[in-house]
Amino acid sequence: MTFESAPSYSERDNQDLEKQLPVDAKCAFPGDLCPTIPTLSNRYDGQIKAPDFLPSLTIPGGFFTSVSANTPVTLDGGLWTRFVHPEGSPYWYHTVWRILVGADLMQPDIKAEVEHWSYRVGALIKDKGIELPSSSEIVLELDPASKTCKYYVACREERTIGWLTECKSDDFYLPVRSEAHLKLQLEHQFWKHAEYFPMHAPPPPRSEEELLSELAFSIGDLMTSRGSTSSSTPAENLTLYNLLNSQRKDASTRTWLVARIWLQIVLARSLNYYGEYHARLDRSTSLTGSESANPLWISLISRILFLAQPERYRQKICDIWVDRIVYQRDWKAFMEQTVMDWQGVATKTLYIAIINVIFMIVPAKQAFHQWANFASIVLAISGLCASHFNIQRYCDTPMEDVTEVADYLSCKESTRIGMYPLAIKFGLPQALFLWSIVAFFGSLLCFMIVTLV
């Protein structure tokens, strides 16, 4: 696939956009141009219902049609070209205006509305005296319900997005701590844009070489440092590195692949304040100073009632939930070890219950020890049930996606007692097992005393 650079808005040879649009398109669609960002797009939200099956269609002789990418669909003499995203959804690109839309331009009313908003954008650019870079492109997202049109401008050369009017970061719910942090946030939005519209242009200049270098660095960093802030594992990074090297440079899906990988890298950079003096160099370092609540009273209850078992789980959870950031590899390793702990507890509690049942049969002068045996059995069975419940809960919802893990930890964290609710849940099987051991030795002691007396 060959990509050609579209002319900039300042290179249109004084084309009069107003004359190219239908007259009724200039007034039939009231509303405003509303700035937006790619992550606020409704791309995956407002899915259009598939039409009903047709009774029949006539298929003429010969080759009826082709879905090959070599036969693009165009409108207005090739000004509008339709591309199909690797995921399957089509979008349109205007080669002169450099406008991208996900709407169906084959419908005349939608096409007229898009042309109306295209005119509005051109008029705004002219009024503001803005000269957009030659690598810039404008995305329009129609909102028929509110009679408005959301938009943003993406620049492939600079790997950022912008707007034609002044905006604030909180307009788009972007949490920023500095201008450098804002630039990373906007670069993340650009790569999200490139992921959504990847088929009409190659990856930005130098982005592929930088990506390979970054992946190589991440592999080395992860293999030589336990505190690496890389979001992937060495094996995952190596797979991506080899995939990029093996794919043809002119592959139609290469821009999408490059964008997907850069998205993860830039997100990690944003979370760790890459390029700033307060950058996070170790994933266990807190930069906000905010720690999970740890009141003394709940700590005492945990140590006395649960024999300090929740304490170690709480510490491990807090270590992988620093500044409310979690890495999938850390969570996966933690949960694998925790499940092994639960499985071990389930086996040991079963053995303790069997031993107690056998010990209860042993005749004695008094039956005091049998009450302790009974308590030990109840505690052991409770530990067995708690272990199986936790294991089943994890198997039913393993939370393979890091977003699910973050949502889960955020939901489980209490403002008053921090991570103790989750830590107690994880440590309860082990605590019940230890208490069953205590009760068993208590029954053994009672039996010995009664026997000797």
C-alpha cells in the first residue's frame, strides 16, 4: 500500500470550501463544534443494529463483487475514500480537507451533515487564521441527538492532538501535574487516534525505530531489575519486537500495530512521569505520598483474632498497588502464589479434620478434650470452605485484564481501613487452619491431663 502526504490547509490553492458544499448544508444542522479526545469517542459504545436478513438477492453471472482492498470505495470523484479498520469497521477520509469520519457517507443525509460540519471547520480555521501542519488531520464525530459535532485535530509529525479553540485539561478529564505531563497525555491520545484510524497513512516518522529501541530497552530493564516500570513482561516485549521486525514495512495493518504498542508505552510513561525530575524509577516508589489506611485498632484485631495472617497479604497488596497503579505481571504472580497457599491450606485442614475425628473416638475418663476436638473440626472445615470459596472466586473471574484488576482493587480499598477487608479475606483460610491447630493441641493437652490424673 502506498501512502501519499495530503496537502495542508494552507496549500489548497485558495479553494473556496463554501462553494463545494450543498447550499442547504450550511443552515440545516444547528449546533456547535465541541472539542473532544479519542478516548471519549463512542466508537465501541453506540453499535448500530445489524439489518434483518433479506428474502433474496439476485446474483448476476460472472464475478459479482469483490471485497479486496485493491478496489476502494470512493465518493465525489475520489475526494472521499473509504478504508476498513483491521477490526472491521469502515471510516472515510477526505484527501483534500484531511477529514476523517466514522459515519456512513453512503447515506445522503449523513453525507450532507458531514459536509456541513466540514464547512464549519474550514470557516473556523479561516476565522482564527490557523495554518495546520501538513501532517495534521481532523476527526469529526456526529452527535445527531444534540445537533452537535465533536472534533479534534491530530498531528502525525508531532504525535499529538489539539483543537481550534482554547481548551482546558479538565474539560476532557485529563489528570495532569505539569506541562510535560500534559504532553504525554496528549501523545497517548494521539496513539489512540492512530489506533482508530490506521489505514490511510503510514506510522509517524521515526516512530517505528524508536519503538524497537524502547522494546529492547524494556526487555533488558525487566531482566536486570525487579523494580522495572515497564508494563509488559520480557516474553511479551520480545514477541512484539520480533513481530515488528518480521512484518513488512508497507503492511496495511502496520500503523495499527505500532499505535497499539505505543499506547501501552506512553501510558506507562504518563503514570510514571517520564522525562521529569520526579519520575518514578522504581515501581514500588510512591510519588504522591498517599498510603493505604492502616489504623491501629484493625491491625490489633488482625494480629490477635486472625493470628497476623492478613498482615502479610495486606503488605503484598499495598506493594503492588502503589499510588493506585497495578502491573498485570505483579498481580498475576501474587495471585498464583496466593492460590497455591489456599490449595495447601485446603489439604492441611482436611488432614486436621480427619485426625480430630479419629482422636475423638479414643476413649477417655472425661470428654473435655472432645469439645476441643469438635472446635478444631469446625475450624478446619471452615478453613477448607474458605479456601475453596477463594479459589473458586478466582477461577470464575481471573481478571486477565489490568483494568479489571485496578477496578477490583479500587473497589475493595476502604477509606477507613484500607486494604484490610481484602487482606482478611485472603488470610482467613490460613488463620482458621492455625486456630484449628491450636484447638487440636488444646484437646491433646486436655486428654493428657485427664489421662494422667
